[in-house]
Amino acid sequence: MRGEFPWKCHGFRILTVAFTLLLAGMVSVPARAADALYEALLKAKPQTLLAGFNLAQVSPGPIDQEDQNAGMLGNAQITLQGADPTARINYLLFPDMTAANAYLAAFQNAILQRKATPRLLSDWPEAVCAETAKGAACAVGSGRVAVFTLGAMVDSAAAPLLRPALDHLNHVRKASGLE
């Protein structure tokens, strides 16, 4: 993790981890399925978004070497327009749930190390959220996908985007016959 939080103003960055989770050659059948899910996410547009938000773009998000070392297979990024110009949804795909959960654990550790303000969601206790002066992020796991929602603040964008993000992911899985 570089900078003050899991992204930079230039070259939007989600999270980087400094340890290797997968050994070379371990990306096999689950990786192919995750790649198919990644491709399906890049082709699908969310059917429902929060009031005040419109879809701007669905595209591959950045993945650096540390993300690759963590086993990340893809970053499907949904950029939104509207009430919060920093609002985004990122689907980080991994070969399995273990790698996704390790990535989420690294994010939670980074919150404490970077002195971000952790935010608990009373109606979503498994979500990990944090705020800094530069923005907010919430993350939750869904199988081998780590779902990150970002915005200026937890309450105005990052947390409210979690439900539509997971609904979209589940719709894509079902429509594509994946997972």
C-alpha cells in the first residue's frame, strides 16, 4: 500500500499488498472461472444504481505487481457520475475465496497502519469501511470477489453503494451461469 490510503489522486489505486499469496503455477481451473466472471462483469452494466448516480463507464481497473502477487486476476471498475464525483465500484477477482479474504484482511490491516478512521456499519457488520481526508472505502467479500465501493464519505457513497454493487455481481453471476 502506497500513499495515505488505498488509492492515489493520480492513477486511481485500490489496494496493494506486500506479500505473495500464490506460488507460480497455482492459477488453474478456478482462475479460468474467475476470468470468465471478470469478462462478464466488464460487459454488464448495473441495472440499478442509487438515486443521484449514473453509470459513466465499465472498464478494467488498475492492477499493479503487488496486486498480481496477491493473486488478483482482474479489477472490473465501474465509474459513476453524479452526486459524488469520486464514486466507484471495483470488483477484484481472485482464484479462490482464500486469496480474496486475505486481500480484504490486508485492507483491514492497512486501515489501522495508515491511521484511517475505521467505520462500522450497524446493518452490515461484515463490511470493512474507512475514511480519510482524501476519501472513503468500504469492502466486503463475495466468494472469490472482493467488492470495494469508494466515494468522498462512507455515509454518502461508499456504504450505500455496497448493496447495489453486490446485487449487480449476483445478477452477473446468475445471468452468466458462473459460480
